[in-house]
Amino acid sequence: MNYNEAIRELTKSVPATLVDFNLPRDPARTPTQASSNFITNKEQGDWAENLITRAINETSTKIIAVKYGKSDNLVAGEDGFDNFYQDFQTELDTIGKRPDLLIFKKTDFNESLGHDIK
């Protein structure tokens, strides 16, 4: 059973009165302005992700942290944000939220992938 199939099986046990997964998701409206709270939270998240990545990669002899997924620095109101946001919504509908970091055993990691997999 692959990941998507496993998730589908798990969602079957969620009561429709809580979440009806058979209903289509309402399309998300692209935000038009980034609030200072959003920008602050994003900056804190980026800081934490970088801190964890550095902590693992600078100290561990057995594992490696690799950035994964979208890492654009666009915020609402900037040029290109509308396309970025809608592309992200499509990705969420298709494969779900990807993790920000992947952790590999160094012995299993293919260095040719680099340390930022998009």
C-alpha cells in the first residue's frame, strides 16, 4: 500500500459529520496582502528550519538534513505571488503538504541530489 492509499484508508474512518472528504474543496482565494503576523511567523519558521538543518548537518556523523519542497520567499502583494499561491494549492490537492525537511542516514543519501530538493 502506497502513501496515498494509506491516507485514503485512514480518512474512511473519519465521520462525515466532522469532515466530509467527498465534498470538493472550495478554491482558495489568493491573499492580497501579507499581514505583519504572517510575515513574522514565516520568518520564525524559516529560522527554525535553518537552525535544525544546521544543527543536524554540523554535528551528526550518521544523519543528514535536506531541505525539501517550496522555499520561495514571495509574500502576498508581490509580483508572481498569485501564480505561486495557486500552484501551491494545486500541489496540496494533488499530493498534500510536503515536509520542509527530509532526514536521511548518511549512508543512504545520494549526494548528487544536493541539499535542497525542490
